[in-house]
Amino acid sequence: MSEKHSVQIFHFEDNGSIPNNPNLPVILYPGALIDKPEWCESVFNGNGWRNSWENGVFNYHHYHSNTHEVLGVTHGSILIRLGGEDGKSFDLKAGDVIVLPAGTGHKRITASDDFRIVGAYPDGMDYNTRLENDGKHDASIQEIAEVPLPRTDPVYGDKGPLLENWNKSMKHG
């Protein structure tokens, strides 16, 4: 992890049922932990992203309006859709890491039998789960606006692509 892998940036608009995030992009770190994907949880925790879990991803659209979330694939692969039904699908494999800003819809489309993923939240924030068309869309927009920027990058700590991109997005957003 000494060298920083390139990241990919994706913006998702509010689709009327999933707010996504009006200012902050999704950041994908392809293969960031490819050498040791099973270390995702300890890397995230060590960089201040805690309240972690290991499991899967729900097979329905949902989002968290009160915190950002990092996901790291530890085993297998997943086809995940971000941004709602008209969003974009990503084929993630062990070693890939993706950060979802508060409000970003996500849903498992398919996954390999051995698929496992770790999730964590900046400063160990507790997370809520909001569903597509659950009547909380408008209230969620205000909650999303109040979520603070993380102090650290979940993969690289004090300096990393997340901080660079999100700070820039907030200045220009």
C-alpha cells in the first residue's frame, strides 16, 4: 500500500427516490488492497473508519443518509448497482475498495458464491438504512447535507485521494 493506486470518480444525481449525494462523488480504488484483500477491515479501522462489519450487500436499493460508507471486497466478486435503478453497475472483485458518500444508493445485482465484503464508517459513525421510495427522501436530503467530511482516507489515512477529491468537490459544489 505504499504507492497510491489510481482512483476512479463517479457522480450520481438525485433520481427522485434515492437522493445520492449532490456534492461528493463515489470514489473507486480498483485493486487498492489486491495483495491482501483480507486486510480491508484492519486497514479501514486503522485509518479511523470503524463500526465495521463483514457480510454481503442487500439485493435491494438502499442508502445511508447519516454517514459515508467504505466497502472493501475481501473474497469473490460482486456486480453492484450504484445510484438507483438508472445508475451504474460495477463489477468489483477481491482487493477493490469503494467509498460511497452519504445518500448513495447501492444494491447487489449478483455475487459469486464466495463473496464477502467489509463495510466501515468514518469515526465509527452509526448508520441508518433508508429504502428507495420509503417516504424519507426529502428528510434525507437535509441529513445528507449535515454529514461531515471524514478526517481520513479509509485506505491511505491522513493523505489520500478521498480527501483531495472531496475537499475539492465541496469548494466547487
